[in-house]
Amino acid sequence: MASQNSIENQLKEITHHLKIVYSGENSKESDKWLQHFQRSTDAWQVSNALLLIPDAPLEVSFFGAMTIHYKIRLDFHELPEGSIQSL
């Protein structure tokens, strides 16, 4: 599991890449980074943290929700047994 400092850094990084993607700039690298993040094991914990940010921009909450959806569909086996109940 990711440390609190690591989660905070990843939240900043995700927000940065989402701003680029939604700005219409050349976003291939940011899109690639976000897809890579979604496949990581840290995505479970960090995506949950995205959903808990008060007054988060819609794109941040949407990305968090979509990542959890992606993880449940494709990477459910990564969850520790005790975490399944909380979903």
C-alpha cells in the first residue's frame, strides 16, 4: 500500500495530468501516464482518496470513479480479502 506522502504526490500528479488532458493541449503523454496509473496497484487507494476530496473538480472525481470501476472489472484479484467488504 502507498504511504500518505506517496498518495499526496500521486494526487498532485493525477490532477496535473487531468488538467492537461481536459485543456485540449497535446495530451498523449498525460493520457498514457493516467492509463499506466490505472493499472497500478496503488490505484485502488489513490482513487478512493480522489473521491474523498471535498469540492474536487468534476474531472478528478470522475477519474477516481472510473479508475475504481476499471479496477473492479479487471483487477479485483489484487484486493486483499479484508478490503472487499468495504467496497
